[in-house]
Amino acid sequence: MTNPKNPLDLYYTEEFPKQYQEPPGVQAKMNPQPDCGETSYKGSGKLKNRKILVTGGDSGIGRAAAIAYAREGADVAINYLPEEQEDADEVQKLVEAEGRKAVLIPGDLSDESFCKELVDKAYNELDGLDVLALVAGKQQAVDDIMELSTEQLRKTFEVNVFSLYWVVKAALPYLPKGSSIITTTSVQGYNPSPNLLDYAPSKFAINGFTRGLAKQLASKGIRVNSVAPGPIWTALQITGGQPSEAIPTFGQQAPLKRAGQPVELSSIYVFLASDESSYVTAQIYGITGGIELA
Ligand code: NAD
Ligand code: MG
């Protein structure tokens, strides 16, 4: 018998040391290291021989999903930006340690033609494709709309929203019945912070895309759902996602009074990918430390 664990003091509960890296950032240089389940996630064959593309799979939530998928028996293709090679190499090692295939495909999702290449390469090298775990995202806090450049506005929507259309359109001809598409939204897609005027609306768009696409693809036997994380300790936050002064107490405003760790999202990405969620589509799952999705 194992005793239940108190969610309040699981994982890191101290103030985080102030730190900043240029985006997209390298997780290996963060202090403390986010916990992506490297030493803790245990699989049980839920995704045996599935073929999964994970965007943003080098670090944070995408890395936690990639590790869990491999431990559940899946082969994975991982997309990330070239600057993140070091993190991606580590994920490749972890996946290969499970005896599964890890295909690394660096490139920029804000480029439509790259999105098509990414999907073709993932399909060819994995010898199939049946799950899209679309986790990549861009977040840069800007206090004043007058300072929010059109360049940033465009890029945020290209990465967070347009790439979903481009990847899904490229993948649909390959996806068999029973496939699952998982997007990644946010509590920001319900309750926008004043300094995230590009990011938060991009997450509102992901909510609409996910629910509409789910209805469009239901008759094809393809399910579409989204995960809405609350404050999770990842590179996204220390690369300008939050102002530096907000880093030490990051997450402490949540009812559970601490930031979440990426590994706390692993199971939901596994559930939504697997046949266990066969009656689940057009849904958004919050993993938020108690922040309501409303
Ligand atoms: P992360 O920085 O570890 O992961 C984000 C990834 O996005 C990066 O690793 C990078 O590979 C990818 N990315 C960014 N721009 C890209 C581009 N142009 N082309 C290709 N890839 C690109 O941070 P994370 O927190 O794990 O982020 C994962 C997802 O979770 C994002 O969609 C983010 O919006 C969402 N999210 C995070 C939090 C949080 O508190 N960390 C909260 C809510 C939602
Ligand atoms: Mg990264």
C-alpha cells in the first residue's frame, strides 16, 4: 500500500532563483531543473507501437509527454528549434533507453512549408503516424499594447495557432481512424493576463480550433482535445514569458500554492493519446493547481 501524497509539498515549493535566458531557452541551463519525469514516469504499455509527433518535445511539457509516450511503448518524432539541440539530444537518449525510436526534426513551425516537411518526415521515419501532440508555444510578456510589435503579434499567432492548421492539414491524409490530436492551450485561454495580449488570445483561438476540429473530424474516427496548463516551471517562463520579477514566486498564487512540474501533465497527454479516451473529444483538460478554467 502506498500512502497518498500531499499535493502542496510535492515537488519544488521554494522561491525560484531569478534567471533569464534569450528565447527559446535551454532547459539544461535552468535552476532548478524542471521535472519532466526523467527518473519517475513509469509506463504500462498503453501506447504500444503507436507513432507520435510531439512539437516542443525537447523541453518542458512536450518533453514530459515524449518521455511518457516512449515509456508507454510508442515511437516518437520530436520537433524543436535548432537552438535547443542540447535538450533534444537528451530526450533522444531517454527515448532510446526505452528501446523506442526517437526521430529529431528541428525547424521553425512559423514556416508553413516546414510544417509540411516535418509531418512528412515524421511519417516516413516512424513508418506511420497516429498521434499529434502539439505542445510548442511562444510567450513573451509585454506590459503595454503600445509596445507590442506587429512582428511579435504575427509570430505568436503563427507559432501558437497557424502551425496547428498547417501541421494538421499535412497530417490528415496519413492519420488512420483511432488517431488522436492533442493541442495545448492555457489558463490564459480563459482568463487573460494584461501583459499577454498576443499570447492569451492565441490560446482562446486554440480552444476554438480544438473544439471545432473535433466536431469536423469525429465522423473520421479522429479525436481532438486540448490540455490547459496553469503555471508550470519551464523554459517558457524564464525566457520572457513572465517579467523577471515574477519568477521567484511563480505559481504561488495558485490554490495549490506552488508551480506545477511538467511531469504532472504526463498522464493527461498519455490518456488523450490512448484508446482509454475513446469517448473523449472536443474537451479541454485543466492541469492548473486549482485555477479555474472560466
Ligand atoms: P518550453 O519552453 O519548454 O516549450 C515550448 C517549446 O515550444 C520550446 O521547447 C520550443 O521547442 C517550441 N517552440 C517555440 N517556438 C517555436 C517555433 N517557432 N518553432 C518550433 N518550435 C517552437 O515551455 P512549456 O511551458 O513546456 O510550453 C509548452 C506549451 O505549454 C506551450 O504551448 C505553452 O504555451 C503551454 N503552456 C505553458 C504554461 C507554463 O506555465 N509553462 C502554461 C500554460 C500553457
Ligand atoms: Mg525548449
